[in-house]
Amino acid sequence: MIPRVLTVAGSDSGGGAGIQADLKTMLALGVHGMSVITAVTAQNSLGVQGAWELPVEAVRAQYRSVVDDIGVQAVKTGMLASAELVGTVAELISGTDAPAVVDPVGVSKHGDPLLAASALDTVRTQLLPAATVATPNLDEVAQLTGVRVESEDDLRPAAAAVLEYGPRWVLIKGGHLSADAGRAGGNQAVDLLTDGSAEHWLRAPRHDNRHTHGTGCTLASAIASGLAKGLSVPEAVTAAKEYVTGAIAAGFTLGAGIGPVDHGWRLRG
């Protein structure tokens, strides 16, 4: 049977991030994507014009409907908006026998807040402990732990700070480091994957492309897809990094602002 992956996230009306990016990624990587919508956004290439979270009972009903009948081999979480939703989703994934990839979404690519400040402690104490892999970017690391990453050398203490909250693995995404902050110079984007013991430093070419909307959602969904196929965490993250690097390179103009990555780049290659 085709592996099944469930995304629990918000809807992006512009199609570049959120549920839409997740499902496109899952299709491209050969798994069956299913969705629990936590919020609806009015969103385009210029930013987020509005966001409306769904009631907890609607989120819980969607989740149970999918998991109890169809089953899942991996779960991915994205925009959860409020403390109540974060707590509910943490409870649901903790009770599901499948790996969980937690993308602790705090702000959009345009800087629009997607998580209430009051929800941060619930992310720390309930959601991160339920994660097989947590995938924060540098802004989210600072938001959750207070650790600010300004160079490649800061990735290790950042990872340690996130691991203290209980995820089995953490992937610190260094794509937002300035061009001269990495040891390899500005031509590479470096991430650190670690469980506190093993370390995997992942490097990829840094593409000069501003159309990067949806990169975090896409990466987390690609990791979940790999885990659903039976890959180990390091194998799934390595494959996901390769996929998202190609998607960034193929990112395209859409609207007047920041365009999306190209989820179907391999299908056209």
C-alpha cells in the first residue's frame, strides 16, 4: 500500500505554503497526502492579509476521521496558531503510533505572525516533546529558546537548547544565515541535524533566488514522506534537503512579491 502522510497545518490561499505545499510535496515524493486544516489564511505573494483558526473540535474530528479509518505512517505539523490548538494537536500526535515532524511555525516568509505569543510555552512543553524531528528555522529557535544564531558555530548550542524540550531529533535550518556566516562561505546553506549524540551537517548550494515561499513547509513534509517510506531520520532529512534545494533553485515568480518554490521540479526534469 502507498505510504500515507497526514499534514496538520493552515491553508495558504496562494498555494505556496501550508497545506497546499505539503500535499504537493507528498505527491511529488510518491506518498498519499491527507490533511487536517487548522486555520484558513487569506495569503498571496505579498503577505498574509487575514487568518482564522478553526475550532478545536473541528481539528480533532478531522484528525480522528483520517487516522481511525485510513491510518498514517507519518504526521507533519505546521501552523497551529493558538495554545489550545497546539495542545490538542500535541495530544493527538502523542497518541498516534507514527513518527511526527514538527515545524514550529512562528511567522510567515513575509514576517506575519502565525502563532500567538501565548502559545509558545505550550509548544515547548507539549508539542516539542511529541516530535520525532523538530525543524525550526533561526527565528523560531530564537523565539523558542532565546538562542540567537549568527554563525555556523552557533548551530550546535541552538540544537542543544531545542533538544532540552524533548524532541528525539532536531534539524536547525541555517538557510537564513548571512552569506559570510558559514565556514564554507556564502555559496552554501548549512543545516545541523542531531539527536544530542550523532551529528549530521547538511550542506547544499545557496541559490540566488528570492522565490522561496513555502521552504519550511516543503522540507518538513519531505522529511515526513521519507519517514513514511521507512527511511531513518538521517536518511529522510538528507533526501528532503536534496529535494527542497532543487525546489528552491526552480522557484518561480508568482504575483508581485515572493514566489513559491517549485514542488514539481523533478516531474518536469
